[in-house]
Amino acid sequence: MQAKKRYLILFSAGACLILLLCFGGIQVPLSGQGPSRRDDRSLAGSHPGARWRRLQGYLQSFSTFEKDRSDDLGEHISPRQKRDTNSFLYTGKRCRMESCFDFSLCERNGFKVYVYPQQKGEKISESYQNILTSIEGSRFYTPDPAQACLFVLSLDTLDRDQLSPQYVHNLKAKIQSLPLWNEGKNHIIFNLYSGTWPDYTEDLGFDIGFAMLAKASISTENFRPEFDVSIPLFSKEHPRTGGERGYLRHNTIPPYRKYVLVFKGKRYLTGIGSDTRNALYHVHNSQDVVLLTTCKHGKDWQKHKDARCDKDNTEYDKYDYREMLYNSTFCLVPRGRRLGSFRFLEALQAACVPVMLSNGWELPFSEIIDWNTAAVIGDERLLLQIPSTVRSIHQDKILSLRQQTQLLWEAYFNSVEKIVLTTLEIIQDRVLEHNSRSSLMWSSLPGGLFTLPRYSTHLGDFPFFYATLGIKPYSKFTAIIHVVTPLVSQSQPVMKLLVAVAKSQYCAQVIVLWNCDKPLPAKHRWPATLVPFIVIEGESKVISSRFLPYDTIPTDAVLSLDEDTVLSTTEVDFAFTVWQSFPDRIVGYPARSHFWDSSKERWGYTSKWTNDYSMVLTGAAIYHKYYHYLYTTYLPASLRTMVDQMSNCEDILMNFLVSSVTKLPPIKVTQKKQYKETMMGQSSRASRWADPDHFAQRQTCMNKFANWFGTMPLVHSQMRLDPVLFKDQVSILRKKYREIERL
């Protein structure tokens, strides 16, 4: 026994010695065969990596690791060698705005975006064309590269899967030949799919240099914070503009639905993304947790089918996906081949709280969105705990999560245009950091796309945050009277209107916007008022000038008036008190409506007196002055030009804009059948009402505007706000707004 122990000890010691010799733990000096150990260290470098590289035969599989390690330790390896070793490590892996972005290009002309002209013979997918069209139709676009701050390729980079028919070959050479490429500086590259079977890496197949990535399914490992932008994966059917609204129509309490947790999708039998989906059957109970997968996808799925496939396929066919989606409280969003999934946007739209099960995914627009307020962030390793976790969430929290899914869906995700504009707005906030949005602007209605920080960075200057801040709008208004006819008589309607408005206890100032071709009348021809009164000439005498953001407007509220409007002081006072409760909406008297004409398949415009309306015309309406800024800067020049050329429809366009922001109808006050837009004489060429084609033009405008917005934003309403005791059989002395009843 003692002899056996000695042999075992000797054998173990020998084996250890051999291992130490092989892996460089002990170096045996060999006389006449090279330098000593000290000399070896001085030549190869004193760090441990120098010794490891001498034994390439033993550590061949660690070559990639060593390249990375030597790079960290300052070894001189060419960029080409790095790319050859790790293709996903592009040149600007450590890029940040301060190191890889040229801010000087943005200083002269602000944040402008240039899209390269499309090259002949280059095919562009429908999705990428939608991205480019959205940029070219935005206020950021410039056709002049000399004015650009940011550049977008016309070469389609969305699908970098080599097996895809949309894959663009020789992209590296094509991009490198662009004269403005400049190693990718100040460029942004959009990408939805990268890598291919079987590993689906994030390599795009070319070195993006110092360009930013707007990429779907990007991992936190490769995401460069505050440089790249994570975007959602969207299908080619995703609408370019407009987009559907979310499906949360009623805030029912408790907010529970038929199912607690659902999923329906592919089960990957082999390769990446298979582990999580293969395990879903463990928590599926066919009752309130319905997690369905199918093996039926791909041409050779039967070659890989397992013993569970037939049962899974049968169960899968029993359920309708849409019915599940709209009747579940939570929707599982597990990773697929890539980290992102189409299920993500589908869940948001359906007000089904996403339960994220994709470890390492940098969630879309994570820089501006706190996803803990709209989703449940799960862990793939803790799949079995997911059902109990979601069941433990209180109903108040569930309602809050669902409401936030709707805000985010409608503000940033329901169209390609909003996804693109959100990406550009995020980058603009980085470039113009002193004018960047606060987190509340991004996460509250109406969202960051309609809360422009160039107007103000103070929340109290916007009509959307008064309730959140616990403040009220300034208790005065500025009246702007739009004048297009010469002043020939003191009895003209504009004179009576001016006096009536100036008498209002809430009036701070009256502005007459002189859009008449005749010279300005002398000051003494205007009536004396107790409030400041100024006359300004309209810019180029175009009708849109009535909505310019004039610096001379000191108040939050604007009372917009046509020169022929007939309003009493009492009516003005009442309309303003109503507006104070609805500062984000248009509040006023003349109401109009829209309808869908199925025979002509177009939108129609009607001025019939009914209880139903969707517009309050700006000939006698109050709204927040911020909408002047949005009208001038957010809307495209093409729409404003069309309005100015016709001298018509500016009031309709303002209603479209406000309803698209608020998703709410305007507010009509006090049914006043005596109110009419005075039909001025046919001989008056200055009058837009004298044009016999006026009504037909407004029909055309409705459809032009709906086409640009991508949807019909106007919302019907039957609500009318009247003074308390209005038309009640009580003493006139008890009525605050006494004169309204007499009109």
C-alpha cells in the first residue's frame, strides 16, 4: 500500500510539472538556445500577455481573446487586423458625441439633416424609402449639404442579413466612395436586421467608422450610450405617417382582462433564440396564462421536430392571436433570433403591458423613456417566476402601465415618421444641450415631438403642464384682429369689435394685424381704448401671418378674431373663463364639422348647424399662443404656402394641428345662432368670402391636410358649455353673463 501511495504521489507531481511547463508557469533555461528569462521579458514586454503569445500551438482558440486583451494593454495592432479579428468591433466602438461628432457643422444653420441623392441602379426597400421620405418632409431637412449638421445615406442599410433579398452587396466600397463620408462623422445609419444564420451577430458587414447607429435589437454590450439610438423593430406594413391610435378606450377599474399573460409565436428548434421559447410550455396553463409556440416555420422544420411539436402545433391553432392580444393584461415579449421582436409594438398598441424577456436588449429610445413605467422587465433565467410576478402587480399600477403604453405608442411608435422624428429629436437634444427637453416633456402628453424646447425649456410656458405643475395660465389674453379690407368708415364691424373686446376685464392688449393692400390708417382714425393697442403689418400680407409667434404677445392666451366677427364683451369674457379650464384646446363660437363622403371616397366639410362639431374656427376663438409657434415651425412650408396662395383654410389647418397634438376636440361655447360670418359684398376683392370657389377650396384643403397628417386628427364632439342659469326662468339679476341671453 505504501508503495502504491508513493507511485501515485510521484505520478501526480510529474503530471503537474508537465502542465506547468506547457503553460509557461515555469521556464527552464536552455543553454545555447536564445536569451535568458530576464532577456525574454525585456524583449517581449513585461506584461503577462507577452509570454502567452509564445505558445500559439497550445492556445490557438484564445486568439480572439488575446487580440482584445492586447488592444487594452496598448499593443500596436492595425485597425484592419482588429476588424479581421472581431468584425463587430467597428472603428468607433468607444465613440461619444464629444469625441466622434463635429458640433461646428451645427453652429451656423442649426440642426439640419441632409439625405444623399439616390444613386442610379440602387434599389431601396419600401421601409427605407419611408424613412427617407419622413426626413425629407420634416422641418430638419435641407437639400444643401453645406448647411447640414447630420447626414443620412440613400444606400439601403436596413437589412444586413446576407440571406435576405433586400441585402445590398458591396456596401463597404459604395460608402467609402462617397465624398462626404469623412469616416462616418456626423452620419447616422438606420438598421433593422443584422447578421445571419446561425449566429445573428450585430455586424453590419462594413465598418461604420464614426457614424451613429439607429438600430433595432441592439445589445447593451454594443450600444454606445448617448451616441447610438435604439429603435424598435417594425414591419414593412408599418404606416409611414399617421398611424392607428391605441386600443385603450376606457379606463376600466379594475383593469383586468380575460387573460393574465399571453404569447403566440414561433418556437425555434435549433440555434440562437431557442432556449427561452422552448421553455414557455412550463408556465402555459391553457387558462389565464396562454403561451403558444409552433414548430411550423421554415422549409425543413420537420427535420428538426421533437416529441412536443405535434402537441404544441395543435394547441397553437386553437387560439386567435388578435383576440388574445386585445383581451390580455400582460403580453410576453421573448427574444427571437434577434433581441427585438415585432411583439413589442403589437403589445404597446393593444394596451397589453409588455413583459420583456430578452436579456441584454437596449430597449427602444431608452435615453428618453423610462420603460419601468410602461413595461415589466423580466429575466430569461427566471421564466418560472413571471406568472406569479405579474399576478402580484396591483390594479392601480396595471392601469398606470397601460395608460403609459398608449402615450408612448401614439407619441413615438405608431408610424415610421414618428420613429424617425423621435430619433432626430433625441440627437438634436444632444447637439443643442442647453435647449434640450426635460424627462417630463418626453414622458407626458403630448410627448416630446410636440413640445419643442426651442420655444421654451420652462414647462409653465406650454399649455400641457399647468395641472402637473399646479399652476394656472395668466389671467389675461391678447386679442389679434385680422384685417383685410380698407378702413373707410367709423361704423365698420371692425370698429365695434375692437371696442367690445377692449372693454373685457381680461383683455391685456389688442393687436390689429393689417393684411390689407392699402396703407396703414392714421392713428387717430382708430378708436381710443383703455388697454394697449398696436397695429402691425402682416408679413408679406399672407393669411398665415395671423399665426406668427409675435414677440408682442405678452399673454398665454390669444383671442383670434376676423374683422367681421360680431361679439359682445360678455361673450368674450365667458369664452375666456372657459378656456382657462381647457388651456390646451381651441375654445370659441363658430363651429364646423367634417364627415367621410363614401360616394366620393374623400373627406367632406360642412357648415350646417347641428349639435355635432369637430372644428371651432379661428374667426372667434381663444387658444394658447404656443400653437402659433407650432403652426410656424412644425408644419411644413408646403401646407402654409398652399393656404397663403388660396387665402383660405388657415383656420382648418390650425384645428388639424391642435387636434393632432391633443387627440381631443375643440370646445364650443354658447349656441349663438345670430352669429354669422358676414358675407361681404361681391365687389370687395379683398374678401375671401367673395370667392365663389371658397367652399370647394375648403373641401380640397380637408383632404390635403389629412394626407399630410396621415390620418384624420379631427375629433367629433357634442359638448357645448353655457353659462350657469343661461336661459333659465330666473331673475336676470342672478345671472353673471346677462347679455348673452339677449343675443
